[in-house]
Amino acid sequence: MPGDSRPVGGPGLKQVRRIVTEIPGPRSREQLARQRGLVPAGVGAALPVFVEAAGGGVVVDADGNSFIDFGSGIAVTTVGNSAPAVAERAAAQLRRFTHTCFLVNPYASYLDVCEKLNALAPVPGEKRTLLVNSGAEAVENAVKVARAATGRPAVVVFDHAFHGRTLLTMTLTAKNRPYKHGFGPFAPEVHRAPMAYPYRWPTGPEHCAEEAADALEDLLDRQVGADNAAAVVVEPIQGEGGFIVPAPGFLPRVAEICRARGILLIADEVQTGIARTGRMFACEHEGVQPDLITAAKGLAGGLPLGAVTGRAELMDAVPAGGLGGTFSGNPVACEAALGVFAEIEANDLVERALEIGDTMLDRLTDLSDAHPVIGDVRGRGAMIAVELVEPFGTRVPAPDLAGRIARRCHAEGLLVLTAGSHSNVLRFLPPLSISDALLEEGLSILGEAVAKEAAFAV
């Protein structure tokens, strides 16, 4: 609007870290005071600064502070905030029409997104795709499809899982606070198996995959009853649970266990999907072919869009009217998703994710060697984490230390996020549009924060 002095976002934004006020600054504090009177206390923020612009590898707040972005809106702006193809396609669609409801008057962009996902998803055979509004809605619909196709009620999930905040997905989620506490009773017929978590497996990482798979097999056969189980739902890398990469061989074994019992395998790739891990989908790293796969966060570059892609005979098992929603597959979000795919292809962002991951793993491994409070470094592609533990060779989770390091990073102009069942994990999700210079600078800030806080921890 005329006279608007706010910075322009997108890739044209100056790519520098700049801290000019305390964090949060006076303008952000003013908005936070306003928020307290307007928004429920249950809605919080990892870094409570109000954003004016974002793009490339930075986020700029209302006070003019420019932060290096290691969060990507929780893996959403994977191709960069306001990436050109995303912004241009979405803007053009806004001028044509904003909504018809695909259930009333369909439009071609919905089909274009489905066609793209059907081609990319590592689901065997002929495929179908359903578009929805969010990751939680995608997971809910995947379970609906699995139950309809198999005629079975039970669903099996894993320790440390996060699948959403709706009733069913909250039930599927493992962590009580803040996601489940006080919100019960929960949905029935949900069962939980141990996750193959190498760093914390009781008998050591070398036994992790086999023993965790055996535990799943025992749960299905002895407790649930395999002929009662519709699906096993698994994150190929657990997100909110702490970026847990299952022990090698575990996911293929899970797929075999399911296949032998006629149980469907649902890969929840809401956080890992759409080029984040150096593959279009993370289950591709071990050649796993799920029956159904979900996507959302990185799918539409910041606009709300989720998807379920599955084997055609499963997806078609639901009768007409059983799937859909008023806003599902909104045309503006569909155009944004097509822009995301264009950005990935034009800029070779799958390969870029691998490059970012190599840089981060090298630097963080060196940091771990210097500071034993980093108990584990893990992840794939541009989805990397460090797990913080108490000093003197323990594996005792250190959530306070993780929080202090995160706050120190924020104060120095680096946006990082925490995660983990014990809230002791720092997770890093830089946009794939970040420059090498900003990536290195961010890692240096992190290294200094770890060194200073580790010294206090001893």
C-alpha cells in the first residue's frame, strides 16, 4: 500500500544477519502484549518476534532484526519463503478465482498436483491422490482409507511419534505434554510399538533394528491380532520426536512384516517429504514402498495443502462422498504446489538438500567431538538434529541446556527449534535456498552457543 515501508520479502531480501535491538524488540513486544488479549495462551512461539519479511535464508522482524533461518516454518518453506514460482503462480490464481470447492466445480490445477504426486511418490503400481488442508488431515484420511480398504479397525504407531493435533492424530502421537495432556479421552484401537531409536536402544544400536522389528511383530501377533490391524503408521524420520532416524534395516523389515499379514503401511512424510531429506520422500533412502504416503508441510511453500497418495485399489475403496472437504485442494494452494515442484526441478533442490546435510553433519560432528553434551548427531539432508545430554558421559536428557542454547542462538540472530520426547533436541531445517555463507555463519553461531552453555553445564 502507499507509504508502506516494510521490507520486501522473497529471494530479493538482503541476505544478511543483523541484530539491532534486544530480542524481542520493542515493536515485537508491543504486538506480543496485543496478542495476549486476543489469542489463547495455548498458542505459543519458539521465537516471539513478529515477522515483516522472509526469503532466501533470512527472516526479518518488525524491529529490523534479520535472523538466519534454520527453521523454515517447521519444514514448510523448503524451497524458500516467497519463492518466485510459488508466489507468481499463487498470485495469478488469486486474480482468476479463490475458491469453488472441488466437490462442486473441479479445476485442472488439483489434477495437476495429483498427477505430479502420483509420478513422484514411491508407492507401487497405479496410484491415486487426495488433496486436503493439512498434515493432520492427511494422516486422518490415510487411516480412513486403510480401514475402508481392509475392513479392519486397529492402527499401530510408534514411541516418539508425532502425527498431528486432531483427535485421531493426537491419539497417534506419543508425547503427552504439550500435545495430549488434558484433551482425552482419545480415539480407540490405537496401539504403540517401540521405535528403533539407535542412540537410546537398551542393548545398543547394533541390535536396534532387529529387536524393534521383533517387538512390532510380537505386538501385532500376540496383542493386537494381525487380522484386526488395518495399518502401521510410521515416520521414516521422526519429526517432533527428535529427528530420530530409525536403525538401518528397520523400515524395510516393518514393510515385510506388514506385507506378510495383509496390513497396510502408511508412511507419514508430512515433515520429511518434498525434497527435505535429499530424496523427494525419505522412505526412498531405504527403498521402502508404502501402500499410502502423506505429504503436507513443504508441499505448497507456505499455503495450506496436504495430500494422501496411495495404491489405486485402496484409494478407490472409499465410496463417493467419503473423502473431501470444503477447502481441500484449494486452487491457490494447488498453484503454489506446482510452483514448489518447479522450483525443485529448476534449482536441483534435491541435490542441494544433500549438500546442506553434508555441511551440517561435518560441522556438528566436530562440535560433538569437542563438547560431549552433544550426545548424538543425526538426520538426513536438510533435516539434522543434535541431542543434548548432561555432562560427564551420561545419556541423561538435558532439556534446560537445549532451551538455553536455543535462546542464545536467537539472541545472536539464528532461528533454531527444539524437539524430542524429552525436549532435549535442537533441530535444524534450513530452507534449501539458503546460501553457503549464511549456512556456515549459522553453524558458527550455534557452535559458540554450545561452547558457552556447555561450560556453564559442567
